Amino acid sequence: MTTLTILPAGLTTEVAAGTNLLQAIIAAGANVATKCGGEAKCGACHIFVTEGRKGVSKMGTAENGKLDTIVGVGSKSRLACQVSVLGTEPVTVELLGALSGF
């Protein structure tokens, strides 16, 4: 288990290793969009992993390709639907724009 913190809502939850990040965010009660069913096709679940990037899975080809088409992508960008929590260190994510709820 590891700690997942979701900003800007300030939600914190314990997450088991191997858990999909999108599912963990939704289970914690945060509002996250997804239109493609987790297939890295829509980019709606674009988030920033602000802390603990070594605590999540590496980026795959589909995720990298989709991120290349999204405006506002940075070095901390990930698609929540494509990320698994490794359980090795706490992870903090920031929900962006309309996803943030603010």
C-alpha cells in the first residue's frame, strides 16, 4: 500500500500496488473525465504526477502518442488511465482544468 494525494481537492487515500490510477482517483471521490474507457484515445484523463513519479508505471507507446497531441503537456503529464501505482513511494497527482472541480 502507498499513499495517493489528489490535488487541488486535497484528498488522500491508501492505494494497493498494481491499482490503476484512474480507478484510484475515482474511488477516492475525485471527479475525473474519461471518454474512451481507458484506452489512451481521448486524453480526457490528462493529469500531472507532481510527486512520486518513480512510484508509478513507466509510460507506454499509446500513452506517449496521445500526450503528443494534447495542448499543455509537460514533463509531469500522464494519462491516469494508463498508469499503475507501484506501491514503492507516495504519489501526488494534480487534476487539471475542468477535472479539478474548482
